[in-house]
Amino acid sequence: MMDVATPFLNALTVASQTELAYSAQDHAQLNAVLHRILQAAHAAWPSIALADDRFLSYVAERVIPSPSVIPFPDLMQRLEQLHTSDLFLCCACADGNDRAIAQLQSTTFPMLDRALARLGIDPQRRYEVLGELIPHLFVADDRKPRIASYRGKGALQGWLRAVAVRHALASVPQLQEDDQALAVQPGTFDLEAQYLKTQYGPLFETAFADALRSLSVRQRNLLRRHLFDGLRIDDLALIHHVHRATVARWIERAREDLARYVYQQLSKQLGLQQKELQSLLRAIRSHIDLSLSKHLR
Amino acid sequence: MYPVGSSDPSSSSALECPDEEELLAVAEARAQPAQRIYIEQHVDRCPSCRRLLSALVLLGRSGERTTPTPSALPSALPSALPSVLPSHEGRHAPLFPFATVGRYRILRLLGVGGMGVVYLAEDPELARHVAIKLLRPDLWRGAEAGMLQREARAMARLSHPNVVQVYDAGAVDGQLFLAMEYVDGLTLRGWLQEQPRTVSDILALAQQAGTGLAAAHRAGLTHRDLKPENILWRRSDGRVLVSDFGLAHTHDAIPRDRPLAGTPRYLAPELRIGTAPSPQSDQFSFCLTMMEALGLAKDSPPHSIVRALRQGLREDPRARFADMDSLLAALRPSPNRWLFRFLFTTAIAGVLMAGAGGYRLALRDQHRRCVAELERKQFHWDSATTDRVRRGFLNTKAPYAQQAFEYADRLLHKRNEELHRASEQSCELGLSAGIAGDGARARSVCLSRAATDLQALVRILEAPESIVVERATQAVLSLRSPLDCLKIGPESSAGTITNQLLRDTLAHLQALTNTGQWISAEAGVRQLVSRAQQQKDRAIEAEALYLLGRLQWEKDEFSAAASSLWQSALAAEASTERDVAARAWLGLAGLTGEVIGDAVRGKEYADLAQVSVERLGASGTRLVGELSLLRARLAHRSGDLAAAEREAHRALDTLITYEGIDLAESSETARLLGILFLKQGQIDKARQQLERFESALLKVHGSQHPRYARGLLTVGMLLHEVGQPVLAEARNRQAVRILEQALPENSPIRADAMMNLAVSVQDQGRLREALPIMQRALAIMEQVPQHPRDDGVRLVLINLCDLEAQLVLDDAALLSCRRAVSLFEQAGDGTHPELAEALRVMGVVYLRRNQVDEAQRVLQRALALAEHGGLWKANRAAVRFALAQALWGQKKRTEALMLARQAREELRGASGSSDKLADMDAWLSQRTGG
């Protein structure tokens, strides 16, 4: 078996800026794994010509996240988890191989189109986004083409989808400033917020902004995601690795904190009668309850 | 790392956004805790990353998750590979640009089309802007590429003010490109959409575009793909230029998938069967483009123009104009010339008819011309068309496409024959009557409309979406048979003479509506309504309003729909369009009486419909059947089951004579009749009827069609009612399977099927197994867009509530029931029969909790509804029995015992209820001591 491990390790040394300690047995094992990687990649993309040493050094540059030292077994484990055949295609694309670029487009763009469609982006805009994505992915500007930043940790499809969605979101006409919009987003305070906003104008806005700042990072993100981005309790539970009931409790708590803070601020500054404020708070709370039941069903 | 900060002012530019792999790891819940915390901190300050992350979570939730990473390399890797990037046909992929193409520098993307991507570029040598079109390499290979290059050079030699100049053609790294004059303006499509244009604006544009096309033809070039996108209007001086000569690829591989390429709908018919492109085929595309443009104009074009365009649209290329110049001459508005021609032909006819000796000859000639005239109506179900439709159907990949095609083919073939036979006979009738009386005119108008309608439908069937395939049979059936035209009596007036262009538009919109493409139809229908009103064409107005009413009805906008149908009926009455009037009254009656639930008004409208249908005489047979069906439904809604059954029988008989036994037995009417039998406890008849329904559906639609699944569900419901849950479960499972293959996730019928499956599982005592199925049904139903979501949701909720009550999940049950009840109340449906079931279950739960007063309250309400005829017998008995228990708890003993005895009597009539009967007997004997 030809020795491909040595050039690979050389490339790795350059990328990680450190020498790796390994035994002769390790070396042989690595060689075998690299051969399998090559075999699989060529089998997956039979029509794409790419030199083995070029591909393996491309892998070497990506298997370790940043200049750092890792033990040999860790290296082997990482290699095994890497989506190397996807990297093979990307390497060819990054080198400007027409056929690879065409292959990548034809295998993934329909999926990207569907993903964008599911986010409610209209067809005309989708094609523009996909059209713009092409120079973005494959054309090197001052640095490397964007496709080169795929490191193979997840599947290429997922990565491309994320890139496309990012691109689509960035080019959507700038939405209102999220947090300001949050103040009147149905479900935060419902009608009351709109009422308070028109009634007390800037005072309310300041109070709301302060209130939002007083929350924890998690609370803020929860509210924005739940009320603004349309994530459901189950989605949030997934992101946070907790039970849905916990997320529900967190959200309830965040709203309560928000309401209480706004109430305190306003009561301090407006000098309303105790009774008026009490009824205001009751109104706010009851609407929060209503909207909670709406969102938690 | 990807610096997004620059595009988002709210995040500091020093902040590096996490890369896609990190965000994806969080979205897919495989990130390390430290990574999660870091990302939380980041997205708190960076809205665009937060939105991206949320979008990724949303996308991950509904299925299209990426393939999981293989964990063990040696064995897993090779097999896992192909799934990582599934191979797709990939026609959507736009082409990638180079930073430079030849000597041109790419500036920005102008557009993406079926042929490739167009960029704005700069020619540094001449310091001017050019449009660079990069052609899709998958369409242009080898010899074809060479041919294209040669043609492009020929095009480059053509220089005309109305043709987009080609500067250069070549290939870079195997990628073909064209450098063309850059036109800053709009395509014809955009120009028409920018603001309403007048007929004379459009004709002026047509002259310019046609001049360009004519020049190219003289230079020996054909366009091959003329369409609104290829006609450009320059903003600076209003000049019109034709672009993209010779780029169309007539190869079979022209992408049919919608988004990028669109269907080659402007293609001349002869090109579809592989004839070489010619100036005549360009002429066809040109005329179709202009015909469509004129359809969007503010005013309507003179008849002469329409006639000229129609000649350019003739199926036979030789019947079109000799060249573009003659066509353009005919499109030049000069009324005097046309008047002259009219007088001229009349004079000739007069000369011919003058000689009395030639009368017989003239008669035969007249007959021949009459038939030819009617046959020319442009509906041909010939083998080429059949073939296109078959391919279109199979292309949708619907599992039932083949079967759907075969049945539609059979029906269209039949309609085609009927049309020709009717034309033949109509001419004979007209001749024997001596002079062309009003009746003959009316028949001829009717036949011509029938042909137009059929042709419009066939055009849609040629490039169908899957919903079209699903509805094809119904769409053909919804058109009247041409033979009906023959039954028009001699006294009938011809109806209003209408603008043929509007009539064509109407036929197209009607075909869209009948094939379920409601969203595509609506804008056009609204436009047609206002066009017809402007032109005071009440006949078209009536038809268009009728379509509008149907579309609004589909969207649950009931009061808007009722108002449109009302206006349609009035316009139809005003224009003596009796057929439309009858349909509009029928629609209004159904909407008011059955959907809105106003029985009195419903009945009034039904009477009006009856008058209209009677006026139609023999030609309205089909509507007689619909009227009976309507009456059956109204009677069903108001609880008069016997009357409903009578009317349903009558409707079914009419259908059998009109459409034949299979279609009749597989119709909604047949299903309704079966259900009516069942509701009246006539189990055997119900079973026979519904099993015939099921097998007729199988015969007509095949085993993979959603309609067949509907048949399975109906029979499943019957089996459920007669206490054979094992058989019911099998039917329901099969239906669920078919529907999962055939319909999108959020189809209400998928939820129905799931719900029925849950009920049949529940019936066999497998309650725990049924619960998640029922919850799934609810989840699907909640995703159903708008109509008929709420109705569906409340029904599932009732069943869920019942199931939860049986599982003694009392809190959950009460919650579900209350939600159902409040949905009924929100919809103003406080007397809906299904509401009784929700109330019954609530009553049972209250009884179990010993809340007798609450129980008595809801059960009393349930009983009032149940006696109104809404519930199955067995359930009505159950309501009585539960109420008896509640009353007993309230110490109203006499009343309680009376009700319980009534319940027992009632239950005796129903089958499969021996357990419940035993319960009642036991309860009664405990309390009466005997």
C-alpha cells in the first residue's frame, strides 16, 4: 500500500504548527484509514479528478480546528467522524473544477430551493439568492472561496443550507429592529402594550427597553425566539436540552419579570394612583395569561 | 469565520459570527454545553445569527434534516456516502459565473431563466455595458454547442433596431456565453404588469416586436422561443426589442419543472411533435403572446384584430399568415378596410345565392360549411394531444397518475365524439328548419362554448400539477356534455353575443378552478369581472362572478361568496344566460342552506334554482340531478332523513342516465345516500350502497387515488357503526397509507383518515395505542391552512375528548371538549349536531366526578341537539341514559327512570349494543328493584 500517511502528517504539521507523536503502528493504521477515505471519495465522485495528495492536505487543514496539539487517538476519531467525501467535492470546487461545481449544484441546489421555500421566500427571490450564492461560494475574492470554509464536521447539505439561509436572511429588506418590535409583538403584552405605547409613548419604550435589559440572556433569547421567530416550546426544549415543561416555565417567568419591571418603571415615573396601576398590572397579567395559553397549547 | 456584522448595524463589527457548522450543531442539538453558552451570548447581540439559528431549527423540525454523521469509519463510510448528497436531476441549478467571462467583467446578476443566468457585465475595451448570458452546459453539448455558436455568429451579423444586438459568442472553460446589447427596461410581462395598457399601446408594441421578428426571418433566422420574457421594452426611449434568437432548445430535455423554465406554453403545436421550427411557428408564439397581452388590456380589441390573431394561432401552420409582414398588416388598425371587406364578402355571397337553380347545391355546400365551421372549434382529442397529456400526468409522479390519465382519456374521448356528433346533427337540424332560427344559433353558440371549455381544460391537462391529476376526472365531468346543446329548444334565444377573447379567458379560468388551482385563478377572475362590467357584457360577468363565488367559498369567505353568487344570478337573469342562472341559484342555495345554515333562505334559493332549471328544459338534465342532490343535502342538514333519502335517490338516478353507472356509483351522491341509509338504521342497504361506492371508486380511480381512500374511509365508518372495528381498522389503515403517498402533509383528509383509524383502534379496546394516533390527527388538522381547519379540529377534539374520557384522563378530556365546544360557539354553530357528542362526553365525565349539576346542564343541552336528528341512534340513547343518571343524582327520580327506559327502547333498535343494553338493564333493575 502506498504511503499516503506521511504527506498527510506533513500537511497536518504545517496546519497545526506542531509535531504529532505517533508510533509505527499508528502510522500504518492511519495509512489504512486514509486509503479507505480516498477509495470512498473516488467512488462517490467517479467523474471528478482530484489529486490524492491535494485532497489529503485539504483534509489535514480541516481536521484540527485551529493550531493545537491533539493526541493521536483523537486525530483518528476526528477523521472517522469527518464527512470526507463531502470535503472531496468541496476541495475540487475550491480549486475551480467546473465539473465539481456543476455536480455540487445539481445535487444540492434543489434541496436549498426547497428549504428557502419552506421559509416562505418567494420564487423570484429564491432564484436570486441561489444565483448570488454561486459567485459567493465558488469565486475567490481577496481570500479563499467560501466553499473552502466548510470543515466537514456536519453533512455538506446542512452546511450549505445554513449558508443559503444566512444569505437569504441578510438580503431580506432589513426588518424592524427586533427588540422594539418585540414590545408590540402579539403575545408579549397583547393589546396592552399597544395601548401603553400610544398612551405613554417614549416613557413606555424606555421602560420596556430597560426591562428587556434586566432579563438574563437566556430569557431575552427565549422571548425573541418564541414570539418573534416562531419557535415552539418543543423547538426551544431541543435547543436547550431540557424538558418542554421547563421551557414553558422559563418563558412564563420571563414574561412575568418583564411585566413587573415595566410596571415598576412606569409607576415610578408616572405617579399614577395606586388603584390605576393595580388595574393596569392586572390587565397586563391577564393578557399574558391569555397569550400563554394560546402559545402553550 | 464569516463576518456578518458588516451587514447588521446592531452588532459590533469586531464581533465574529459563529460559522455555519457551529450554529447547525446547536440547531440540531449536538453542540457541547460550552459552545451552546457561547452561541447564546452571541445571538443575544446579533439578531441575524439568531434568526439564522431559528430558521435552521424550523427547517430541521419539519423533516429535511441532514444525514447523521457516520460514527464508525471503516464499515459505515462507503455505504453512508451516497445518501449524503442524494443525486437529483439538478435542473434548478443556475450556472456559476466567473469573475470574468472572456474579456467581460461581471458586475451583477440580472436574472435567472430557463436557458441560463444573465449578468450585467462591462466590456472594458469598448467601455460599455453588455448583458452576458451564460448558457446551461447540460443543454448545450458537443455538436449542438457548435451549432449554437455558428448561429450566434449569424445573429451577430443581424442588426436591426427591434432586435437585441448580439455582440459576441464564445466559450470559456467549456461554458458557452453570449454577449448582447444591454436593455435597461422591462420585459413585456413586466411592462403589462407595471400599469394597465390600452389596446393601441399593445398593438403599437406588437408592430415593433413583429418588425424585428420579420427582419430576422428575412435573414433566415428563426426565434424558436418567443414569449413575453423575450420581448423587451427600453425605458429610455420606449423602443421594443426582441431578444434571445435561436436559444430555445427544442430537444426533449427542455425542462418541464416549473420554476426556472416554465412550461413551453408559447410553443407552436407542430414543434411539440418534433417538426423543425419555422417562421410560422414563431408566428404562432407571437400571436399567443399578443393575444394574452390584449387580454390584460384596459379596453377590448376590435374583432378584426382578434380574428387576425386567431388565424396566426391555427393548428395547421399552412393556415396561418404567409409571413410576419402580412400578419402585421392585418394587425394595423384600419377600420375602413375591414368594413370594405365585410361588404365585399356579403356581396359575393349574395351573388352565389341568387341563382334559384343552384339551391340544392348551395344547401349541400351550406351543410358542409356548417359542419366545418363547428368542427373548427379547436377541440381535438387526437393522438398527439393524448400523448402530451399522458406524459404530463406521468411527470407529476403521482402514484395514481396512470389510472387518472386512462379515465380522463376515456371521458375526453367520449366528449370529443359527442362534440362531433352534435355538430353534425346541429347542422342538419338547422337546415331542416329552413332558415337559421334562434334555436339553431343558440345550439351553435352552445357547441362553440363546449368546445372552448374542453380545449381550455386540455391545455391545463397538458402540463398538469399533481392537484390537476387528482381532479382531472371531476374537471371533465363538471363540463356539460355537447349533446346537451342539441336539446336546446327552437324557441331559445342565442344568449348574448360575447367577445371571444373574454370567452377564451373565461374558459381558461374555469378550467383552472375546476382543476383545483384556486390561487392561480383568483386574480384573473377578479380582473375578468371588472373587464366584463366595463364592457357591459352581462353574460361573461355572470359566469365570472359565479367562478369568483366558488373561489371565495373555497376560501371560507362565505358572505363574500354569497354576495358574488347573488350578483352572478342577477347578471345571468339579466342576460338570459339560463344555465349560469341555474348554477348560481344552486350554489347560493347550497351555501346559504347547508354551509351557513339558514334553512329558510336556502329553501327559497333552491326554489329559484328549480325555476331556472325547469326553464332549461331537456338541456338542463345534469342540473336536475344537482338540484335533487342539493335538496337532499338541505333535508339532511335539517334532519329530515326520509326526504333526504328520496332526493338522493332521484339525484343518483339522474346521474346514472347522464354519466353511466360507474361514475354515478362513485359520486358524492352515492356516498350521501349510503350515509342516509346508515343514519336511519338501514344497515344492509347502507352496506350495499357504500360497498358499491368503494368498488366504483376503485374502478374509476385505481387503488392509489385519494378518492379511493375516501371510499375506504366511508366504508370504514360504516363498519365502525355496525360494530366491526377489526374490518374498519384494516380499511382505515389502507386509506392512511394511500393518502400518505398521494397528498401533502397538511391535507385535511389525512387528518380525517388518521382520526378514523384511531377510532377503530379505540373500538377494539386498544385505548393506549389509539391515543397517540388521535393526537397525531389533531396535529395534522391544526396544520391545515384555513378552510376547513376549524371544523376539522373540533371534530378531532370531540373524538380525542371521548378517548381521553375512556382512559379516565378526565382533566384532559374536559379541556379537549371545552375547546371543541368553544370552537362551535365561535363559529356561531351552537346548534350543530356534532356539538351534542362533545356535550355528552363532558356529561359522562362530570357524572364520574359526581358533579351532577354540571352533568345535568350539558346533557340537557346535548339531548335537545340529539333529538334534532344529529346523532346516531346509539349515541342518542347514550345521552338519554347519561342524563337519566344525572337526574337521579339530583333526586329527580321519576324523570330519570322515564329517560332511562326510553334510552333502552331506543338502543334495542341499534345493533352491536348488547353491552350497553345490559348496563342499562342493570342500572334500571337496581333502582326499580326488579
